[in-house]
Amino acid sequence: MLRVTGLNLSLNHPEEALAAAIRERLRIAPRDLVRYTIARRAHDARDKDDIQLVYSVDVTVRNEGQVLARTRRDRGVGPTPDTGYRFVTTMPAGHAGPRPIVVGAGPCGLFAGLILAQMGFRPIILDRGKVVRERTQDTWGLWRRGRLNPESNVQFGEGGAGTFSDGKLWSQIKDPRHLGRKVLTEFVKAGAPEEILTEAHPHIGTFRLVTMVESMRRTVEALGGEYRFSHRVDDLVLEERPDGTRRLTALKLSTGETLAADAPVVLALGHSARDTFHMLHDRGVALEAKPFSIGVRIEHPQSWIDRARFGACAGHPDLGAAAYTLSHHCSNQRTVYSFCMCPGGTVVAATSEPGRVATNGMSQYSRNERNANSGIVVGIDPARDYPGHPLAGIAFQRHWEERAYAAGGGDYRAPAQLVGDFLADRPSTKLNIVIPSYRPGITPTNLNACLPEFAITALREALVAFGRTIPGYDHPDAVMTGVETRTSSPVRIPRGDDFQSINTANLFPAGEGAGYAGGILSAAVDGIKVAEAVARAMIAA
């Protein structure tokens, strides 16, 4: 089978046009094209007057060798890659020995547990939060009534932070083994639409993610895995060895139980487990500060973005709600960029700690809400902005989240400001065209109180630059809501080539919280890699 990439067709092309384009590209007669399937579809909207659909297809042809020889100079034609997943090992049937432990049931922990279960290792999966249905009720409690449950919210509970997001399923990580394909395939088995296997920028949305997470839990349990919710890891039991090294031997849980770690422990915390990071530091686990970003959520009517990106083709069913990616390097040597853009979505309360406000974005599968929203954030780094301690980034986040809580009124409303007022350096007192989506509500104010000066300066410069790229982006009535602080983990837990902590044996840091992923797909892929390392270690033991 051959993979043919870069087939460009007009937006409203007839169905038979794709087969004709394949034949023309391969220089074959109609009878020599046996069959084809779409491997990937994207769109190219750089020219709004001539938007193109861009296809990659897998093709079966007669005389494949001759076709390959004839097209050898065409880099867009070659053998179809083998994207099938193969387990690195399996546990012998009937094994009743030690069971690996996975801490965290977000995308990373979910796939670490799933892969270990599929290989026969019967993992125990711990999560400090609740099952996804109960967690959803608690999350809505904050959004609708301003009531925060610190152990069950946007950040903590089954499915992790990715459950209350746009459900984006693409990443820019290098993936030579096509582990991302394994992730998407498992999602489809769990109820995701099959189109995620072919769309260039697939997404799912919160409601579908909830049912998928439940389905995957049932799969893990059917394979002998075990979930324990409302089980927070409060401490580590470490064995100091005569040679000076040390090994994790047990976990102390919030239930009062001490759980023996006779097999490896996957630490898939997520980026907001701040108390756990402090515990790890107190126990001497190697940690280091890591760069992240800070900024705001910006909202425009989705129709504005659609028209700016697609022109007269706005609303076309093959295009859907328009997204964007923006970046600007500022004169103060800061970079401002769009983060987690949510077409047709809402801005959501994403705090996990009392007395603090943090925002994020979320979309449903339909992406049909009134507004588009995106994080507009400024890159920051430890050496420049929070030096001197591996957990200084957490303190930095907390400071600005506390300022946002106060500016919002002290009841989990978020501070907000019109773009026009922000650029003019004056507080907002009312809103105009754009209706903010954040719940439990916003307080018009001045965001200067909620962001460091360097970020304010950079954002003002970048907004004007973005307005030149997307007309109307810096419209005076666009709304900015603060603050966006949870772009990624402020901490990295260094690990070696064997995926274990560099100074604590039997502990396998993984995913976004450990600093090795950013988003659902990359976190899930890292969970697979770490599960494989755990399996190898258990077989070798």
C-alpha cells in the first residue's frame, strides 16, 4: 500500500475528484487504482478566496513496484507507514505477583494504566479526586454556585484537567513509533468519533470525554486493573541503601493506609498537584523549576474569527469553527502566544485551591457556543522570573492567582477588562458587544493588578500585532479575563533513560505534571512510554 500526501482540492470538490487526483499524481489508469482510504484531511485557508482541502491517502494499486519506481522523485509518495502498536512484553498468564501502581487518572495515568493492563500487569490506579460523573457535579458547583471542592474540580479527578478542555488531540511531539495513533485508536474504541483518525486537528469536547473515560476505566478493570478514587498520596516511604542510593518502598495515602510499592510506581500527577510537589521536595526527590507562561483568556464572537480566517466561506461544514495560532516576539524580549485556543467554547474557572482564581478554556464537540476564546500568554522562565528554588514557580502562580481572586471580588468571580481599556491603561466599568462566558461571573476592573508589569507591557504590544494578522483581534470590545497560570507544570521531576527518577529508584515520573508533556495527546503518549519502561523493569526483576 502507498501513502500519497499533499493532494490539494477545492473546498467544494465533487467526491470523484479525489480519485482523479490520486490517478493523476501516480500517473496510473483508472483500472490500476484498486482502492483508497483517507489517512488525513486538513484545510489550507491562507488564501480566503481559494480555500483548499489537503488530503493524505493510503492507496492500493496494481503494479505497486512500478508505480514506486516511476514516482521515486516525489517525496509525497511512498510506502504506507506501519502505525500498528506492538506491546514490548506481556506478563505470563496467571501471574499473581506484585502490581504496579499508577498515581493519577488523567490522560497520562489513564494510558499508563491501560497499557499495563493490556500487557497483563493488573495495575492499581490511585486518584485524589472522584469518578468523573461525581467530579463533574463538583466542578459545576464552582461554576454555578461559587463552591470549590479542593479535591474534586477542573484539575483533580478521573480524566484529569483534559476532561474540561477543548479535547484537542494533536501535538507537535516527535512520534516515530506512531504512539499517538494508539491513543486515537483507543479513544475510538471508547466512543470517540472515527473522524479523529483522519482529521488533521481532531478534538472531542468535554461531554464525549466523560463517557470515554468511563469506558476506558471499565476496560482496565475487565483486564484485572483496580481504581481507587479519593486516595491522595500524602507521603513516600523510602529505603536508604548501603551504597547511598534509595528506593521507594511504599506510599502513605490520605485514607490512612500504607500501600506497599513492591512494583514500580508511575507518578502521573498533572500540573496542579502543588501539595504533592512540596511533599516530594521534602522527601528529597530531585525536582527542578521549569518554564511556563502567564496571561489571560481573550474572547471574541466566533463569527468574527470565522470571517477573519475564512472570508466568504465562513460557516462551511467542512471548515467548522475557525481556530488560530498566534505568536509575537516583543521589544521587551518576551514572547506572547496563543494557548489552548477553543473555537465556539467557554472560559472556565480552573482553580484547585481556595482563595485563588485561575482560568482555562473548554469546548464541546459541536464547538457551537457564541464566543471563541484563547489563552494569550507570556513566556516566563526560572532564571529570569522565579530563581532560587525548584518550587518558586508554584509560589509565582499562587501570588497572581490570589491577586486575581481579590480583584474579582473574593468569591471566585474573575477580573475582566475590555481590550480597548487595557490598551488605554484604564479600568473597565462595563462590557459592550462581547458577552463573557466565564462562570461564576466576572468583575470589570483593571488587569494591571493581576499580572506582572513585563507581561502587561508585552500583551499590549502583542495585541496590536495580532490585530494586523487577524482583523478585529484588538477590537476595543473584546474581553480579557484573568488569570491564565496553568499553561504547564512549573516543575520538572528529572528522570533517566530508564524513565526512573534520577535519585529515587522505583519512582517513574510521567506526563505533564512531571514536565514531560503538554496536552492530552502528548501526556497519553508519555504514559505509554512509561508503562513500557515499567513493564520491562518488572520482567527483568
